[in-house]
Amino acid sequence: MSDEELCGWLRSMLPRSGFAPTENWAPHKAADLIEQQAARIAKLEAALREVYETWAGSEGFIPETAPEGYLLQLTKKMALIAGAALEQEQ
């Protein structure tokens, strides 16, 4: 892929990231943006893994009230969503 093609592709993807390129935007800055996005993805993956691990570590918890039971169900649902997202990436 040429630098111009890469720039065009990145320009089409950037509105989603909140980055607003200018007319003087140089192709070499694409590497910086890619590095920033890779770091962000790594942080998000770590957060998802932490959510899932937190749930896995709470398996022995027995709710004593209805609100605790409801919160446990919500927590389990969030952990399963995080686990599914992590499995998709592998």
C-alpha cells in the first residue's frame, strides 16, 4: 500500500477516533497514530481481562439479599461479555 493509499484509508477511519487531520497531515504521522491506537487497544484488552478475572475470583460469593443476587447476575453477565470479547481476538 502506498503512502497516499494509507493516508486515504486512515483519513476515512479517523473520524471514529476523534482525530481531525489537517491538509498538511504527513504520512509519517500515521505511524504515531497507529502506535497510539495499538496502545489504547492493549489497555482495553487488559481492562477486559481484569473484569473477567475479577468475576472468576468471586465464584465462592453467596448472595444473602435479593439486591446482592441481582448485582451478582449483572457482574456475571459483564464478565461473560468481556470473556467473549477476549476470545474473539485470539
